Amino acid sequence: MIAVCGLLVLAVLLVFSRTLSQGFLNYDDDLFIGDEPHVLGGLSWSGIAWAFTNGPLGEWYPLSMLSHMLDCQLYGLHPAGHHLTNLLLHAASTVTLFLVLWRMTGAIGPSALVAALFAFHPLHVESVAWIAERRDMLSGLFFMLTLGAYGEYARHPRSWGRYFAVIGFLALGLLSKPMLVTLPPLLLLLDYWPLGRFGGLQPDTAEPGVRQETTTQKGAPASFPWRVVLEKLPLFGLAIGVAVVTMRIHSESDDPFPFSERLGNAAVSCVAYLGQLFVPAGLSIFYSFPEAGRPTWQVATALALLLAITAAAVIGHRSYPYFFVGWFWYIGMLVPVLELIPVGAHARADRYTYLSQIGLTIALVWGAMRLGASWPARRWVFGIGSALVLAALTACTWHQLGYWQDSKTLWEHALACDPKNVRAHYILGLALRDTDEKAAMAQYRLALAIGPNERNIYKNVRAKAHNGLGDIADRKGDFAGAVAHYEQALEADDKFLPAEMSLGRIFAKNGDFDAAMVHYQRSIDLTPGSAAPYCNMAVALSQQGKKDDAIAISRKAVTADPNSSVAHSNLATLLAERGDVDQAIVHFRRTIEIDPDVAFPYYRMAELLRGQGKASEATRYEERGRKASRRYAEAQNKRGAELAQEGKLNEAIAQFQIAISVAADYAQAHKNLADALALQGNIDGAIAHYRRALEIDPSLAPAKQSLDQLSNH
């Protein structure tokens, strides 16, 4: 047993080690980690409170967000550490799955094969390689632990400790990802097989893990064991409560799809996942809804196939209970993510198979056991066959992991799978905007060229594409072009907040404060619970000299989002300018509590405290400010080094420059910036920064060597 567990862990670590050299993605990784101050600050009481009351994208995954906070505390923004956590969680889930199946069925070989298929199937690359999908990793582990605890409870149904362990693990899983709402009915399936708790199935000693029907002593069927249902009522209650909350969060009033089309897409998705189990080709991070809808023949064929398999599972449930349980495990766990209720803009997603596919592999593996039970050489056949299948899947997984190297590669692959993928064109443009503006503009325009149909399904993406073009025009100083694109973004989606905010900003920058205030007010109307529009309006009012009005609006920003460090910082700055030092200090302290890694509030606090004659306290804040500056500079320098290794020199240079701007005496950042400039051919700039690095730290030998080489040339 220990050998099997060790081999599974080692194999998972080797196969998925490729993720450790991969970076963050520009799709949710930024929203969940890189741009979220509560996460970047690491574990804190305020962060824990935020995780349980808020969440990125309006979603609620408190335990997953806490795990991201812990990663940031341990690794900062070094992506390898975040990937390592995903990798270890996947390995732990794999081993736990093997142990759970072995304990429930007594079959070592089949249990190990199911666990290996779970570990190495290419469909699961998305869940493991995508840092933001920590939700799958964490909920997956608690899913396995819930099954394991339930298996032990089923052996000792009078044990309250085991029963509460089941409830506890399920609760932790639901706090990680609500997809586990289908776990209670799955436990009923396991009661039927392999646990045999319905009284109609008992172990078949001739074939480990396959159970046969029995009757009572008088030949009559056993009475229905109501206990196995009643004991699950608390679990159902927990799951239903989380399901209700999730549905309320994700409800969308302007869904362009009638329920009949969503039902058709659900049927086609179930068959698509089934096909990709056997032929994992064309896997993509995003599968678009067809704007014209699913063809009737496609939906009818999918429904017919699903009904036929379901009928076969029901008819054969006595002879082939593993097929019955495996099939309904697969279908049941997919129900919450079949887009019957609108959750996202995608038609389906590989990550949704992470736990549901286990049911199919159980049905296949135990079915193969049953089919070959009478073969003399079955062990050789199954052994060689299993090895070949696992080798093929491992090769496919290794290849698929290559597409997750960076955002550009990932979205280029998505477009290779579906050239009309509007979202992929836009997000690829987003990935290119800082390194190749022309290429980014081309991708934005391709997204727009696909054009809306009468239902305008991807109106939000088209709005984002126009907004991206507006940002590029603004950077080039093309005021009229920027305004035109921002207004077109609002034509595509009249509730698109970034365009309203951008219009407010660009009008304020050009001195048209009346127009700016109109757009800031619209921004507030769209998101009354967000501090950002209030903050922007306050800045515009302050620029006009309306300090009292700016303070009033800043107070509204703090009320709208008490956890916004920017809102508290802005209010503190305005109060300090007005001479209300005590209140300014209160809000600067709150700014530091929320985001302790930003140096500015420390220095402002020190300035105000020194003005009050509190020199020693001011000195302590100055020292904390220097440490915060250094931590931030080190994080930027580390990120720049990673980008340079990936060949993204423009992005790396930007990171090194940020590091130097907050820590001018940071020798290593000067040296790294010089290296990047030299690779770009900017010899004069490289020499200047090598010299500055050596002025700060004369012992920095690599800088001296590089400077000598450039000077000799």
C-alpha cells in the first residue's frame, strides 16, 4: 500500500513539475491574487473577514481565498510557490482517492488504476496548472476526505466522531467550491455500491470490489434501510443552503439563452466530456457558446445517447452496480456546472470534469475487470493495457501543460482550437498590450470583427475590446480616438463600468470636469458598493479646489467599501491638507492595516506625527516605510527576473524600473535592469545602471564583469 502511494505521489510530482516554471495568467490569476490587496497582504484578521464576506467577481470561495493569502505570505508573487501548492494538493487528492476506493472495495489494482487515471488525464491539466483554480484542488481534497470519512462511518454507523468528520470535511469542501453540493446524493450511490448498505448487495469474495444481490432469510427482499437516508439530512441541508446562496450570487437577469438552449448545450457538453475522456484532443481554456445555437440534430443525438446509457445503467444495476454508480456519479456531479443556470460565458470547461470523471473511470475499470474475469492471462493483459493507456495519457498531459506556459501561448492555443473565439481574441490582445501594441490592437479588432448577432451574446467582451483600443489611443495621446472607443464600449454594453470610469478619467485629465463628473456619477450608479468611482470623483473635485466636497465624497467611498485602502488613504490625505491631523492619522492607520506593504502611508504618518512632536513614533513609522518599500521593490525585482528569463524584456524592464523607483539604492535591481537593457541593445543605458549598481555595492562582481565587457566593446 505504501509503495502504491509513493509511486502515485512521485509520478504526479514528475509529470506536473512543468508547472513550476510557469507564470501567472491574465485570466483570473490577476483578479484572485495579483490585483487583490487582501490576498497580497497574506493572512490577517482583516483578510480572513474579507474572505468570508466578499470575494473576487462576486463569488464566495472563502477557504480557497485563504489558501491564496497563505501562499502570498509564504512565496510573495513568485508563481512557482503557488503552482507548488496546486501540485501538492493534486498529489494528495490522488493518493486519498486510491486509499478511499481500496478501503471501500478491497480491490488494490483497480483502485490504483482509477487514481492514476484521475492523476494523469489531460482534462485535469486546467485544474492543476491554473493557479486561480485552487478551488478545484482544495475542494477535490476535501471531497476525497469526505468520501474516506464516510466509508469509515459506514463501517461503524454508531460512531458520532466519524459522522461529524463527514459533516466537517463536506463543510470545508463547500467553503472551497460550491460544486460539492452534489456530494450527499453521491453518498447514497456509494451506499448501494460498493458499501452495500441498502441490504441488497453483499461482498462477492470471488471478485474483489464487485458485489452481488442477496435476500433476507425467507427469500423476500430486504426492507428499505431508512437510516441511510435520514442520516444524510444534515448533509443535504448544508448543501442546499450553499446552493441557494450560490444561485443568488450568479443569477443573471439578461441571460440571452432560453432554457431549452441551455438544456441542449448541457446534453452536448455531457457527451463532449465523455468523448474527451477517450480522445483528449482540442482541449482549450475556453469553449464558446455557438451564437447560432446548437444544431437540432446535435442536441437530439446527444440526448438519445445519454438516455440510452442511462437506461442501460438502470436496467443493469443489479448485475453491474459499479456501472450504475459510476454513470450517475458522472452525471450527478456535472449538474451544477452544466450552465442550466447561467454561471459564466462559457459553454463548458475542462475543470468541471476534475471530480465528475472519476465515476466514469470507476465504471470502465470495474467493467473491464468483470469482462476479463475468465481470461487466463487477464493480469498480463490488464497490466500491459493499463501501462499503455497511462503512458499515452501522461504524454498528452505533458504536451497539454506546455500550452499553459504563459498567457500568450495559452490564448493562441485557444484560438487554434476555435478561431472565432471572441473572448480568446480579446484576452490575447490583453496579454500583448504592454509588449506589442500593434498586435494587441489587431486582436481587439478581430474580436470586434466577428460581430454581434441579434442576441449580442458577447457584448461584454466587445465592450472590453473597445475599451482596450481606447486605452491604447489614450496612451498615444489620441484624445478623440480614446473617447470614441470608450463610447463605443458603452454602446456595446451600457452597463460597462470600466468605460464610464475611463471617460471620467480622460475628461478630467483634459480639464473638462463637468463631463468627468457625469461619467463618475454614472459609475457610482452602476456600482454603489464600490469605492473606486467615489475615489475618482473625489480626485476630480480636489483638482478643482473643492476640498470639502472631495472629503465628503471620500467619506462615501469609505462607507461603500470599508476595506478599500485607497479610499482611506485618499481621505486621510485630504484631511491632512485641511489640517484635521488626528482624523488623518486614524485613516492612515486603517490604510496600513488593510495593505501593510504600501510605503506611502507610513511616510505620511511619520510626517504628521513629527509635526505633533512625536519624534520617536515618527521614526518607527519611517523605518516601517523603508521596510515596506524594500519588500515591494524586492517583489518587483523578482518578478522582473522571471519575465526576463521568459524573454519578455519590455515587461521585465518595467518591473525593474518600478523596483528602483521605490528603492533607489537597490543594487541588484540596477544590475538586472542593466542586463535587460544590454540584451535590447541599449548599451549606454546598461552602462549607466551597471555603474550605479557598483556605486551602491562595489562587491557586486557580476555587474563589474558586465560593465568591463561593455566598456571594452
